[in-house]
Amino acid sequence: MRLIWLLIALLLLGGGYLYLHPDSARQFSNQLPVPEFTRKTAHLFKWRNTAGEWQITDTPPPEGINYERLDYRDDENVLPVPPGIQGPE
């Protein structure tokens, strides 16, 4: 019975420490392995409709319309550089 109480106390102390020190919690969570199967990729399709307006959908456009396939991973948070803006050279 004492062993159970000791384990509970250690868990509470460890949780309290991580709660009060969020930087340590982030470092700890970054060291944990992330299984490859949990990462998801969203497949989107970018195309123009008959009025010339851009459409972005999760289903392919009707037959005969040119489209571009966009793949986004859920573990990435990167935005493309807007046209006309150059990054550091």
C-alpha cells in the first residue's frame, strides 16, 4: 500500500513541476518519440472554375479541368512566401 502512495506522490510532484515549468515540459515532450503513423497529410486540389475563380477543394475538379494537387502535413506549420516578396539572399 505504501508503494502505491509513493508512486502517486511522485506522479503528483512530477506533474506539478512540469505544470510550473512549461519550458521543461516542452523539452520533455519534444524528446518523446512520435510514431510515423500518427502524421496525416491533407490532399487538396487547386483549380479554376468556368468563371476563372480559384477553387480549393478536397475532391478533384470535374473531368477535363486542369488542377494542382496540394499536400499539407499536420506536423508542419509553414506558410509559403507570398508572390513579390523575396526572402534573405
